[in-house]
Amino acid sequence: MKPSGSAARVGRLLRFLGGHGETGYSLSELARAVGIDKSTCQAMLLALVEQGFVHRDDGHRTYALGPSALAVAAADGDRARLVRLARAELESLTADLDLETFATTTFAGSLLVLARVPRSALFGLSMRVGQTLPLRPPVGAVHLAWAPPAAVDVWLPAAGPTPASGFLADVTPETCADTAPAGEAERAAGAGGVSAGEVRADAFAAGVVPDPAWAVEPACRHRRVLDAVRARGYSVTADDALRWRLRDVVDQVADAPADPGPRRERDELLRTLAEREYEILDPDEAKSWPVGEICAPVFGRDGRVAVAVGLVAARTLDTAGRAAMVDRLLLASTRLTALTGGRPPD
């Protein structure tokens, strides 16, 4: 049995409205965004308005999500309450730091954006609520750092095979122990006296990985990332042009979910990022780093990560700047854990 084409179009329409906040859109804008003709779009909207899933503003002749759609979203009581609390915390965080903030969770093998608060400036990440990314390395480290081994074993193979190491599922913590990177002193000596942190910071801008061992054994690197995130209590990722391209492509996937082109490019970008130094393992080893995002866990009642809250730095930060952002973010995540009745893992 084939899925209903009309139902799929309705789903795309509701997903578009849900992912673009409370802004109303005209018939022409919606038809263009969803990729259907105006007459078909109008017929769908009339039915959705009648059932309360879409609200029509007769004065402006625009459409937005209606009360029935919001009621469905609120039916998931615990998650809805968590989203409300998270959004309030994000608003406070954005007001204090003037940075875009967001909350994510894992859902059906994907990383799902639950809430987002933009910064005051016009320029920003423009992350959308409801947007998803496949949960595969390097995405989702803060969600996996406290996960049981079985969940990590599912996450690692999703990065795909590499010529040097075969399938990533074959790389265990025991085999990774033999492939850990050399100490900082050895790497500094090999770089002619320049610290490894300075070498890697320069490499971010060029889009290259200076240490071949890190490219040869990506699965071991991803395991070390999880260890580092768990040890320090938060995730901090490097920023470069490739990550910005991924953000653009994720927008394209959300706008045209049936188009295979953006999906293919998204998956290829993720594979490329999985071979790079996506996570900054030791942000204190250099004076400054080009930081992309900083994320911290919010634990549930079972001691597992229920939600991650994060901020978009998208700038080069010195030690003091990073520390201030991290301290404020950890305050928010700790407070959310307490407000939702969660507890850190034993």
C-alpha cells in the first residue's frame, strides 16, 4: 500500500507552519514553500481551518497554526512542560549573553530541536523548532556521553565505514586504548615547538586535520569525545565554514523534505564532519578557539539526558570568554534538571 500523497502534503504544510513560529503566511507563500499549486493548497487550508488545525487571519489574509494543532502538541504533557520550562530558561540565557540558544532531544534516531530563542541581532543561526538531524557522529555527543554502552554502539556505526578502520562498530573501547593520540608534549615537539592546540586551531580555519591518527580512527576519536564531554560536563564544538553549510542544507531539507538532493548533501556533510575535529577536546590548552556551539545536559528522573540546552557562540573565544559562557550555561542546565525533577547519574 502506498502512502497517501494528499496526507503527505498536509503534513508538509503543518510542519512548515510549526517550524516557522507564530508568523502568518499568505496562500502564495505557503504554496511556494510546500511546493504545491495554489488551488490545492487553498483546498487543504480550508479543511484545516474548518478543523481548527490552522487559523486564518481574515484581516491580513494569512495563515498560522490553530488551536487544534497546539492542543495536539500539548498532549505530550511531560515533554510539553519540559519545553515550556526550557524555553523560559533559554530566554533568560539569551538575555544575559545576547546569543542564540536552543534545546534539543533525541527522537526516533534523530536530534530534534525542541525550543529556540534568537539573539537580538538580525544575524543568527535561524534554527527552527521541529528541525531534525540524523543522530550519527559527530552529532549528539552531549546526548550520548551518559548513555548506556548499547546506545553508543548504535551511534558509532551510523558514521559509516572508513578505508582504514572498516566499520566503526568494530572499534571498541579496548581497541581505542591502543590508538589514543600522543601526549601534548610529543605533539608539540613534532610541530616544531608549536603547541598542538595552536596547530589544531589554525587547522580549523583551513578545514584540515593536522594529526593523521585522528582521521584514520574516527570511531576512537568519537569515543574519546564522549569521555571528554562526560568528564567536563558539557560539549564545545569548533566552528568552520562546513558547519555553516550544513545549517543551510538542514533548512533546505526542512523546506523540501521530499527532495533527495538536500538529504544527500546533508548526509555527505555529516560524513565529512565525522572525520574532522568537530568537538574541542581540551578547550583550555590554547588561548583562543573558534567555537561553534556549547551544550550541556539536562537529566531526567532516570539519570539519563532528557534534553540538552545550548548556545550558539559562532566566534573565536579566549579562556575567560568560554568560561563565562560555560558557567552560565551550566547554571541553566542544573536549574532545569532540578525544576523537572531530574537527577544527575550516579
